[in-house]
Amino acid sequence: TGAPVEITVLDPAHAVDPHTLDRDLTSIRGAAVPGLVPVVDGGVTAGRAHIVSTPVPGRPLDDVLASGGLGAAAIEVLRPVATALDELHDRGVVHRALTPAAIVVDAGGRGWLRYTGAQQVAPSADVYAAPEQRASSVVSHRADLYSFAGIAYAAVTGAPPGPFPPVVGRGGAALDAVFRRG
């Protein structure tokens, strides 16, 4: 159609299996999801996974946060991202790599969630990753919610979450079992 697109080639060190990518793309390709950067196409070509999306002009949230927290304005930035994340989860898609770098803030102060190809979390993003995500590549939507909460904390305060003291061993055997289950 001649419309501009943005192509993201995924890092093979953090990519998940092509079947998961294909399933996710089938669920969101061409969908008009408020707050989600529109995904036009994607897949695996010559062994390299890629995502084709419509560009959203703006700055990555991690760049925005480099100059401090947003305070109450974080609500307006993150509200559409929360809506997009909820819609992804309703479609059976787990983001898996939700960090401030996966969010674009447009000129109007609205946040847009970038689907990043079902990648596993990179070690540099561990501060936003759920504990079970750091230990295993098998995660559910709950890992995304954990990451979103960390991003919200950073957006309001200007500082990433943690480090938090370990909770296992501090609440008795029954509570420890809950934390270990995730």
C-alpha cells in the first residue's frame, strides 16, 4: 500500500519458538487494539524472526523516564497500555518482554505498547521480570502483570522497582508455599 512500516528483527538469543510467534501474530495481526502499536505482519525468514508494524512517532518510555518520573501523568501514559495488555491477554497472547523500552509515548502523552515478538526477557530487563520469568521460559499473563506493576512504579517515581528483600522464609510455611508456586 506504500504506507510506512517499521521492521523489528528479533534477537535470536531471546526469541521463543516460531510456533508461539506465529500463534501470537495470528491473534493480533491487523487487529485494531487501542493502545497497541498496530502489527501488520511478521514471522520467520531465513531463520530470523521479525515483526512488521505501523510506526508510532514518539519516544520509548525508558528514554522519557531517564529524566525522572512522570508523577500523576503516568496514569494517562499507562492507561492505554493497560488496555492493550488486557486485550492481548484476552487473545491468549503473553507479551513476555514488557519493559519501559516496549512502550512508546507519543507527542500527546499517550502510551503505546509494542508487541516485541514473544521474546524471553533479556538479562538487562530483569528488574521488571517476574521471579518465575527469570527462572523459566514458561510464563503466563501474570508475569506481564508483574512487569506492568514495576513499570507503573518506575513511571510514577522515576526509579525502577527493587531490589526487594526476599519474601520466602518470612511468612511461615503456608505463605512460603504460595510464593514458590507463583
